[in-house]
Amino acid sequence: MPPLPIWFSRLRPVVDPAIALAVFGLSAQPLLSRGDCGCQDIPAWGWVLVAAECAPLAVRRRWPFTVVMVVGLLSAVYGLSSLPDPPVYYAGLIALYTVAAHSSARLAYTALAVSAVTIVVTLVLDAPNADYQDTTVVVATWATAFLLGESARHRRERTAQLEERAAQLERTNAAEAAAAVEAERNRISRELHDVVAHHVSMMVVQAEAGPVVVDVEPEKARAAFDAISDSGKQALAEMRHLLGVLKQPETAPLTPQPGIDQIADLVDGAKSAGLAISLTVKGDRIPLPLAVDLSAYRVVQEALTNCVRHAPNASVQVVIEYGDLVVIDVSDAGADGDRVDWGDAPASTGHGLNAMRERVATVGGTLHAGPRRPAGWSVRAVLPTRMTT
């Protein structure tokens, strides 16, 4: 059996004709009662008038204003005729309710004004047969019908507004979800770039150095191959973690992201790749927000990756300075034959540096990367110690 709303939708086309038929049965009762009592017979036009008064209700929701005008006029004619008065003018009340419920406010109040004038004129013309009590009952009854219809209209308009707000909220949530997915994809892309670029660069440098010393210094060759293995394992572990978050978010292991405390491990790894590198920490270590902590680590990681690629024999300095802000400075002095004098060359706009700038800007910091005089390169990041909203 279909649910009730489906039945309602199927029965809707016959609801108004059924109402019109029922109202005709109620409105015809005074005519039938007059015939049953043996009183004067009801003329045929009386039955036609009642039928004409009720018939428009079959299309009351399609043309509510027209229906209330026609029904109101015929009700006034009935009231002024010699036909027996019904206890309630059902057709007129339903028509007035319908126009108040299903028309615009302007048409509804126009119909109310016309109905009020019609009632007053009818009562004045029928003054010998009307009294104060009749007037009070008629006015109260018609006013109640109008107010009920207006209340239904306000309810329907309010429901439509709520539905529109719900739809708008759903669209907004969908857009925000899509933006969040895009932002997460960009974050994963940056993380994968940093991880792969750093570890693969280390592996390439160490693999190139291995054959050179394998015959002369076997121990160094063995250490280079061990470093290649360690870098590969670490790269795989970090990539599996990142991809696992995307693949199975509900069961992905919640391992901590690297931070500023792991920079010493980066420095040791760069040393094993042949860089002459030093790490200097100034000031007391302070706790940092997770995003800032990760950004500091990734900045140093990307900078060391570039050093390994472009100046493998250069001396590199990594300086971390704590204060009101955290300053990360990674610089190399260049090396003869390894890097030319950059002079006034513009800062690089490569993907790695752009990703670093975007990452640092996301946490409210700034980053400068560019050549040094007389030779070398410098990456300087200034990061906040707390996130602002």
C-alpha cells in the first residue's frame, strides 16, 4: 500500500469537485426542508441559483479571486431573494477562505473589501428581515473564514521560506565540502611533493656517491647504501600514512606529523648525503601550534632538498631562532664550481618554493627565498608562535 502522501496527490484532482458537491448538499437543505413542510414550492431558478453558487468551488484553487467574486455575488443575490435563508453561507465562506489562503495578499485583501461592502449592502437592503444579532454573526463568521485562510497562507509561505533556506544551506554545505576536499587534495599534494622530493633527492645523491667509493672505501659505500635504504623506507612510510588518510579515513593510523624537533634528523640525513651542514638553535624551545610546527619542518626539508640538488658540496647553515616569532634560516655559501654568483638574479619561482610560500602564508607567516652575495642561496621563514582566528 502506497504511503498516505501519495494517495493525497492522486486524490487531489477530485478533492475540490467533491467539496463543491458536499457544499451543494448542505446549501440545498433549506430548499428541501421548505418542500417537506408542505409550504410554497421552491421555484426551479432557486435550485439553479444554489447550484451556480456552489459549482465554482470545483476550481477554487485554480482561480481563487474569480471564484470568490462569482460566489459572493450569487450569495448576495440569494440573500436578497425570497428563498429560505441557509444557517450558514457555506459556499461564500469557503471561497473567501480560499482566496485568503491561495492568493497574494493584495488580492486577498481586495476580496475582503469587496465582500465587506457586499455584506453591508445586502444587510441594508434586507434591513426589514435582519437584526443586530444577524449582523454580528455574519460579520464574525466571514471574518473568521478570512483569518483562517490568511493564517494558512502565512504558514505555507513560512514553510516555503524554510524549505528554501534548507536548500540554500544544503548547497552551501555542499560547496564548503567541495572546497574542503579541494583544500585537502592540495595539502596532500604539498605533503607528497615535500616527502618525495626530499627523500628521492637524498637517495639519488647517495646512489651516485656509492659506486665512487665502493672499491676505495667499502665502509662509506655500505653507509651510503644503508642511507638509501633508510631514506626509501621513511619515504614509503610517510606516503603510506598520507595516502592511508585518503583511502581509509576511519581506520587510518593517527601517527603524529613531523615537527621542528625532527629537524635535527633532517640535518643528520643531509650530512650522510655529503653536505657540510650545521644546526644552530637560539632561544628557548617553545610549544608551537601543530600547523606551524609542521610548516617549520617542511620549510627546512624543502630547503635542504634544494641544497642537495643544486649545491651538494656547499656548506649549509640551519638556524632556528625562538622569540615572539620563530625564524627559520637555511643558507649556503656556495662552493667553487658548484654554484655561480647569483648576483641580482630574481628569486626562484619553482613549484617547491611556491608550495613553501603557500604553506607559510596559510599559518600567517612570511617566506623569502633568493640569492646571496657573493654566492649562495638563502631561505628565510618567519612563523607565528600562535594561530590567530
